[in-house]
Amino acid sequence: MSIALVIPDRKLDQLQQKLQQQLPDVLIEIWPDIADPAVVEMAVVWRQPAGCLVNMPNLKALQSFGAGVDNILADATLPDLPLARIVDPMLTQSMLQYLQGVVQHYQLRLDEFSAQQRKQHWKPRSPRKIQRLCILGLGELGQAAACHFLQLGFVVDGWSASLKTLPGIQCFAGDEQFFAAVSQADVVICLLPLTPQTENLLNQQRLSQLKSGAILVNVARGAIVDDLALLQSLDSGQLAAACLDVFRVEPLPSEHPFWQHPAILMTPHISAVTNADTAVAQIAENYRRSQAGLPLLNLVCQQRGY
Ligand code: GLV
């Protein structure tokens, strides 16, 4: 009986230790150092190299080490097994803290003042009016963000693939309601899952439907935004600014124009990082469930992609 941690480019000793404490009788191994692939029954995966699970014939379950699973489903050789994702209050908390900080950053015009500082310009201005927000994607994190900003006193609209009902939030769904959802928002926050339907969703045509001077925040996946269209919208002034935590390619290649763009604030995919302590309990519970033949917690619908 063993669990394989297949999370390249990450130090996994602590995760291994903590999981071992929860499951003392199970061998926890870090890929690629797997003594006997035939005894691996669960794989904890994140950006796993394609094909690395095919020699594990007795796998019963897959557990994503993050909230999104697009990078896992992108592996065409992924075994056809139940896949669970992390749903973690700590991860949600860190996302809300990030988003609130970003909205305040723009309210206080810290973007403008920081540009002024570089030019030694002294030009006081009153705060930017940010009253209405639109959240794209009303899943776990999107709903939490919508409720959080509603409580802070913002007017909040939400848009998702299928219509949701959330108290106090005007909800829209589908392509035909996209304009109604975004056209009045001062800030549009993208929390959509990346699926074939959402890839390049924020293209030139949809970005042009945002209110003139709006701010776009992308904390979902880079490939949801058409990079060139975003640059054009910023250069034309259609969008005032963009805050990006996620990118098509991560780390963002050094020659990418986002790095130098004055209206783009970038962070290196840190808005909501899986917390090993809370994730371990979910992984252990899902391992026990898979052993007992019970459905996994936070199961992903692989056809839908989230
Ligand atoms: C991070 O991006 C995650 O999906 O957990």
C-alpha cells in the first residue's frame, strides 16, 4: 500500500512527513523515487509529467494538490479514475485577502502614485470610485469572493456557466448575459475554471464589453485571457489596469510584454496557495475513503473540467 506524491519542482518533505503521521501504515513516496509502482494506490498530483502514472497499475484514486485541475486533466494518459481536488478554508481565506488587497490598492490609486513616484511627480488625488464588482465564475472561490465583497458594502454581480442564486448578488449566466454582467462593473474579477469553454474567453470582443476604464483581475488561469487582446485594451485605455496572478506560461517568460507594461500589476501565482496542514487531512481522508470503496470528497466532474 503506498501513496505517490507527484508534484514536481516542489519541496515535499514536510507534506510527506505530515501525511505519514496521519497514515502511519502507508508508505508515502515522492515521485520519481517509487520503489514499487505496482503497490501505489493513490497519487497526489499537481502538474504531473504526462505519462508518469501509466506504470502504476493498481491506482484507485487521484488527488489534486490544488483547487484547479486543468493541469492534471491536460495529461492525455491520465488513468480513468476518480479525481478529487482540494477545497480548503485556508486557501479561500488567502484568496479573499489577496482580492481585498488588490481592490484597495486600486481604490487608493497606489498604481498611479507608484508611477508618479518614479517620475518624481507630486500630484494628490482622491480615491478611485470602485463601487461595483463583477465576479466571473461562481464556484467555491467565486461565491466566497462575491459574499465577501457584498459584506464590505460593494454592489456585486456574478456570472457563471449555469445560473446561480446567491442572496444579494445579481447573477447572470451564459454568453448572452455576459454584457449585462460586466458592463457596469468597476472591477471584474476572474475566478473561472480553465476548460475548453473558458479558454480565451476574455478575448477582444468580450473585453470591449467591460465598462470603459474598468480594472481586470485574473486569479484563475492565464489561458482564460487572450494576452494580446488584454494588451490592446490597456493600450487603448478601454481598461485602466489589470492585476494578474496567473499566466499562460509560468513563470512568465522574460520577453513577455506583461513584465514591462505600466498598467499591469503582476504577482507570481500566490493568491491562494494550498496549505500543507489543511490539505493533508483531506488527502488522508480521501485515501481512507478510496480504501473503503466510498466516494471521494470534493470529487471533480472530469467531463466538465471542474
Ligand atoms: C491554484 O492555482 C490552485 O488551483 O490551487
